[in-house]
Amino acid sequence: MARALITVPPNAKRGEVIEVRVLIQHPMETGYRPGSDGRILPRDLIRKFSCRYDDGKSNEIVFSAELYAAIAANPLISFHTVATGSGTLTFLWEGDNGFMQSEMAAIKVS
Amino acid sequence: MSPATQAMQKDDTQNPAMLWVKDGEALWSKPAANGKSCASCHNDAPKSMKGIAATYPAFDTQSRRPIHLSERINLCRKNKQDASPLPPEHQDLLSMESYVALQSRGMSIAPHRDKRMSEFFTRGEKHYKQRIGQLDLSCAQCHDDNPGKRLAGTPIPQAHPTGYPIYRLEWQGMGSLQRRIRNCMSGVRAEPFAFNSTEMAELETYLASRAAGMAMDAPAVRP
């Protein structure tokens, strides 16, 4: 499993805009580069990222992105959302070769 | 280094090298086949490894030459863990190295002032000033004579290895000082020193002395 670094403020005030940062280990191989033997390296990309926020009342996707070949390896994604209630943020990365990884982070809203 | 790269390095939530640090942290307490992990001898890395990386390369009494931190890790693997040494630039090795290097962050680089090291230092300085390759350039001609100017868009640094192992944006991954030196050597179209060779150890010893007193910023991000 790839390693991921999730940065979510552990505590927030209701209605506050919070910044979420996620960094994941992934080669993001474009499918255009030749390897050391001269052959094209097969494409291996993360294609989709999404973040679901379960605040106890609603459980919806607050951010999603589609990733392409021009995104660097070990992509860092940073976005903002409104802290609506205590709960969990679930992050999901999906990619080529059946790559799928899910991580969770808790947030406490007062 | 551009302000953007510096910001990336300073913020642990952005620094991709922290992914390797996390791997290294996990490996630290992962037992080998004989049941021994790094932690079984060295306990808590933040305490026991504090300042260690800042003293390397250090003299190894067995091979009678200075060795790099990654070689020391491999020696431990061989002698204490009965495990096979990892090949140079192995991801696990880089992870271990960056985890150990992180414990010295902000501390002054203090290479071993060992009498036995002086001959290696002298030869390292010679390598540094020796013109090599089809381009007939020495390290000194860029890093002593033209630092701060640009080579292919990137600033030329003064050859202070303060942040290794580094996450290099060009590599899109982690790499050691040896890999970086080999990069420069093939850049001037010379035959690079082999990984973990004596010549490499000599050059690294000299470079560490150049950086003596500077703050460690490993694991660093470089363009």
C-alpha cells in the first residue's frame, strides 16, 4: 500500500473554512517515457481523487479531482472546505492497474 | 533554490521526502528474520540518532576507510540482523537513511576530525579539483568559481551536502549524495565513481568538511 500524509486540523469551529492537504506516494508514470532499456514504460497514473465528508448529518463528496499525465509523482492535493460538524473525512485515490487507496481522518467541530 | 522549493522543503505537510521518513519510521521497529530490529539495539530513534547523520561520513575500523550512513545501515543489517545488505539507492535504504537524517535536522554538520580521515580528505580534495570527462571540467570550476550563476536554468550551489538524502524534483523521487555526484560526473561525460567506492568516500569526506558548521536540512527538496 502506498503511504499517504494527511493534514487536517484536528479541531475547528463550526462554519470555519479549513484547509486539507493530502500527499500520496505514487510514481505517476506518464506512459510516454522510455525506460533504461529503451522501451516505453507502461502508464501508471492516479486518475481520480475524491474526499467525502461525513459530519453526522450528511455524507457527501466535498472535493474531487481528475488527474492526468502532467501531474508530478507523489501528488500533493490541497483544498478548502467548511467545517460543518464533527465526523470523518474519507479520501479515495483510484488509478491505473486497479490502484485504489482509502484513508480516513477525524475532525472535531465545536 | 527558488522560494517555492524552499517553502516545499520547510513545510512537512508538503515535503514529499516525509513519505520516505514515514516508511523509515516503520522500518526502524520492523524485526528482521532473526528477530532483531534497529530499535532493539538503538531504542528510540529521536534520542539515539540525534546528531548522528551530521557526523557522517565516519571512519570504519573494519574496512579502514570512511563510510557513508547508508553503508553503516547496511553493516548493521549484515552484522546484527543477519540480513542481506540492500543495494545502493534501494527505497528501503533511502527511507532508513532519511529517517535517521531527520533526527539531526537543524544541527550543525560536524564531520569526524579523525587523524585517520585526513588522507581520505586530501584525496577527496584532489578529486574535487581534478578536471575530468570529455568536457574537461572539475567540480571546483562550477561549485567554487561560478556558484550563484545558472546552469541550464538552475542556480549552481556551493557543493554543501546539507540535506541528503534529498527529494529531487527532477528525479521525482528520493536519492543519495552518491547518486547526485554520479549525475554531475556523467554530466561532464566522465565515468562516474562506482557506488560505495573508496573514491566516492573520499569525495564525500571532503564535501562534508566543506559544509562543516552549516545546519542540516535533511531530508531536503532540491530542484
